[in-house]
Amino acid sequence: MDDETFLLLLLSDSNLPTGSFVASSGFESYIKHGFGGDQNNRTTMFMRDSISAYARSALAFVSDTHRIVQDKIKEVDDLYDAMTLNDVTKRASKSQGVALLTLYSKGLTPPLAFTGVKNRKETEIKVISYMASLVAQYKSFVRAESAPGHLPICWGILTSALGLTSERSQYLHIFLHARSLLSASVRLNEIGPYNAQQTLLHISRSVIEAEVVRCKDLQTGIPLNTGVAGTESDQSDGSDHIFRGPANTWPLGEILAARHDLQHSRIFNS
């Protein structure tokens, strides 16, 4: 098994302590406000709209952070914070983001005593050490509240540090968003666990693939200075960012997410 396939299996493990189980991405509020029609269809309806909106707003930040240099990460993070319109979504995104940085620093960095590290080339060890220090430094910025630490940005940092390709990083990020929505639906007693797996296999897959293809080339518009030929010029073509940049495409979802804390009783924190 190649390294990237193993990483995909590892990162898709539902037991990873990322905090996603406490968020419904607005689905609980969606149900309480009476949207989506009958119980059999509203999970699928919400999932389609949520995946489409999240991919359009987040994937540009995932891909840019994945190939970014250290001094630009906070700028991208601040932009995502400015584009996230309600406090409930910001709160959930930040808590999951810092959980990813903690996961990398405590659970995914190789122990120095491990034989596999000892046998690696000196350049590989330097890369591992550099990425570990970058993650630790950015986590300290987040803890000190000098950086927001949003989920898409921290996911880009994590997958870049682990050596996952940008394409796989984007796809897995949207897959995990879909799986989290279905998990929330099960906990809200909307669908059963078997139905959730059936939906993930037969319905979610086509939605995920379509949205990743649609949004994979989106960019934040911030010059990255990555040293890759053509990268900075690609980010500097003016008005084209209106069409190639992130956007909020589901105002109803934003409104419902913002009203989450107004519910008299709730299971999730978003």
C-alpha cells in the first residue's frame, strides 16, 4: 500500500479526535425551523445544499493553504474569518481547526526514536522537523488569539504537512463534511445508521465528486509567493476572482446556522 492511500485511510477514521461530532453545520436548526419537507427527504436535501455551499466557500482556502509559505497563512485565515458570516459557524470552525493542529502535533508526527525516522534521509527528517515546528508555531498563534485557526486552513496545513496531494486533500475534506452531516442526522434521529451508509455510498458520492470538480481550481486571490512558477501571477488577474474565488451561495443556510443558539434545546454546538 502506498503512503498516500494509507494516509487517506488514517484521516478518514471516525475515531480521530477532531471534534466534528459536536457540529451539525446548521442541520439541527434546519430541522427545528421546519425546512426540508418530510423526514425521508430532508437529510438528502440539506446535504446537497450544504456540500455545494461549503465546497464553494472553503475549497479555495484548503488548496491555497496547502501550497502556501509560512508568512501568508494568517492572511488567508483572516480572509476566511471575514467571509464567515455568523458567530455559530465561526465557533465550530475554530474549534475543529485547532483540534486538527493538536492532532498533528500530538498524534501524527513520528516519534524520533522510531526506526522508520532513523532510516530516513537527512532531507526528509529536515522536512518533518520544519513542518512540525510550523504547525506548533501556528497553533501557538491560534491559542494566543492572534490567528483564527479555521477548519479549512488547518486542514490545508495538516494535509500539506503529511504530504497528501492537494486533489486528495480537497476530496477528503468534502467527504468528511458529508459524513459529518449524515452522522448528525443519525444522532438527530432523522435517519438510521444503515440508511446513512447507504446515502454516503449511493447519493453523497456523486454530489461530492461534482462539487470538488466544480471548485477545485478556485483561489482566494491572495498572492502566495510559493516559489512555484506562475503561482503568484495566477492569483493576480483582477476581476476574474469574482468568478474564480470563494463565495457564499446559500443565504438560507447562513441564516439558519446563525439562529442555532436561539433554539430552546439543542444537541450540537452548531
